[in-house]
Amino acid sequence: MDSGHQNLARAADAAVPGQAERFANLASELAAAGRGFYERGWVLGTSGNFSAVISRDPMRLAITSTGLDKGSLESSSFIEMDEQARVVHGSGDPSAEALLHVAIVRELRAGAVLHTHSVWSTVLSGAHAAKSGVEIHGYEMLKGLEGVRTHDHREWLPILENSQDMTELSARVAKLLRESRGVHGFLLREHGLYTWGATVQEAKRHVEILEFLMEVLMRSCTTVRPEKV
């Protein structure tokens, strides 16, 4: 971003009361969530990225700087970016997948977007890619998803083909979310899970629920169940 655009962005931010404090609070929440995901093996290496909405008009997101070890995240690991994924404040660059975060926030008015790279999501998304998704039904843990009140709920977890063209992929994500209202997440094929929530804590809960359910599905495929008598 050139200096003129930077000055305009900073002037806009200065007009929003509490912007710096909100960024700091969200960065702290996201860092804590990311460290927890690392400990569970869901974001090993430099995988995964996390964001939260600082303001909507203008759109400003706190998002992980690219290439970081998620087990060592701190508040300083986050930068502030605009809806074009241009850095407004902070040191570093946003993830190449930053435009996917923007698409999710725009389409769903989500408050936070979390992306994990677990073994289970990688294997499951490859195994079910031909069906463009996987249905999850009958598990009590489904009630941890926002708005779900019964284990009898049928959750559809869509699977999208991955791409290195983030403009094209973000457009497909936006189209998916417009056509699949009510989903709580989606998978990129042999890549990982994206989920979201109104708050960082709600999004974190959705990660925990969906990661649990994906592990159950994959383990159940390799476990011989006893015959009913």
C-alpha cells in the first residue's frame, strides 16, 4: 500500500472510537485460540489462519500474519487489514487466504473466522470430495453448533476444490455461502476446515465441535462395530 492510502486508512481508523483497544483484545483472543489449536494438533507448522472483525464500515479485520508458528502466537502476531487484504497496521503480510476471510465476513456478517489444518479434515475432505460434502447426523455434539437444538440435526459440511488463485476461490466461497445458508463451516479438499461465529469464542467452539465430529467419522470408518443382538 502506498503512503497516500496508508494515511487515508489511518485517518479512517482514528475516527472509530476504541479501534486500537478492540484490535488488541481480539488479537489476544485469537492468539489464545490458536495456541490451543496447536496443542491439539490442528494447526501444525505454519498452517492455519485466524481473523476477527474490528469494524465493518470501513471493514477492518485483525488477522494472523503469514508464516507464523501457531504454537507461539501473541497479540503482536496479528496485523490489521482492509477488505482488499491490504495491511493497515502492523508488521508482516496477511495469509494468502485472507480474501476467503473477507468473503465469509461479507456473506454471513461473521464476527470471527478460523481455519485449521487437522489430519482429520485433510483426510475426510479427500475421501468425500466426489460428493462435494459430507452429512453429519445423529451425534449429540452437533448441539454445540449455533442454533442446533437436537442430535437429530443433519449438518452438511460442503467440500470445495482447493486453488492457489485466491480471487477465484474467494468468489466460489461467496457463491457457496449464498446458496447454502445454515452451514456452519466448509472444507477445502485435502487442505482443511473453515468455520466462523459471531464472536471469537463462538467460532472457537465451532472448530472444537467440527474437529471432534470429523475425527469420529474418520475413526468410525476404520473401526469394526460389534453386531447388535
